[in-house]
Amino acid sequence: MLRKKITKLLVGTNNKGKLKEIRGLLPNNLEIYSPLDFKIKSPYESGKTFEENSLIKARYFSKRSKMVCLSDDSGLEVDILNGEPGIYSARWGGKKGDFKKAMNRVFKELDKKDKNWKQKKIKARFICALTIYDLNKKLISSVGKSEGFISPIIKGKNGFGYDPIFIPKEKKITFGEMKAHEKYKIDHRFKAFKKIKKFF
């Protein structure tokens, strides 16, 4: 356990959308850096779970930057697709991380499973695993989940990733249609972050 609170932090992601969202959850008095500041490329993620991949990134970025690192691994699980895309959520967008392509792939896979899926409530969830790593040891990991359904069409230009096709439970609009402050209160990243707030 850290004896003192973290005041400088590397957020271990080269995804600008994710970086912006994590910054929004962190205290304002924190000095925040990203791998882009050090020109560090992302590591290969060989884990079988979100938690394993989150740890791989946190350890890798921490050791290369010599800083305390907070890393996130997150993605979308669709029940009828046996949990896919899951840990491969970003990879479904191809080398360029094109999430329009990724969302259309979700639709194609759903079409293969059930031609009438658009008339049904297709259960899905976002999962976020966060890890804080301090040079030589893992300090904490936490996981947050946001349950919901797949939208039959892409809606909204806010957020990033699969946000425009995910309707959270008890809401009628997608994460992509929500304002940032609305989404922050209920999303998977916020839920995971609540468990590690004490470090800041």
C-alpha cells in the first residue's frame, strides 16, 4: 500500500478517447501524463481476461516511464455472441482502430445468429478493469460493469468505441447520445474507478 497519495500519474493508453474519459474521472490536482508524452508504443496484450491485459499494460508502461501507471482494459461483451468481442473489442476495429467497422461487425455477427435480432433486446455489457502499478508491484485492480442492450442502429456522436450501439439498462438512449457527465455517473469505468479513488 502506498504511504502517500499519488500526485503524478501515467495513464497507460494511447487511445485519445479513453485518455480523455479517464482524465475526467481523476482529481484536478494530479499531474497526468500519457505514453504519447514519452513516445512509448502500446504492448502486445496476451492476456485472456480484461484484468490480465490491464496488468500487462500497467506494468509495461510503468517500467518504461519509471512512473506510477493506471491502465484500463475494457470492452463490450454480447451474450448471444458468446461474450464476443470481449477482450478483442479494439481489435475488431482493425489496425486503424476503426470503431465504425467494429460496430458494423457486431451487427453482421448478430445477423448470422438471428435475422430478427433488431426486434429483440440483445443483452450486452461493458466491462472495465483498472490496474495501478508502481514500478515493481501491483497496487490494486478493480473491475466495473455496465449492463445494457445493443441498439439496432448506430446513434450518437459522443463518447468513443462502441458507445453509439450500447443502451444502458433503464435508459432509452445510447452512451453515444449521452452528455459526458450523464455517462460518467453510470458507466463501467466510473464503477471501477470508485474502488480505487482512495489512492488519490
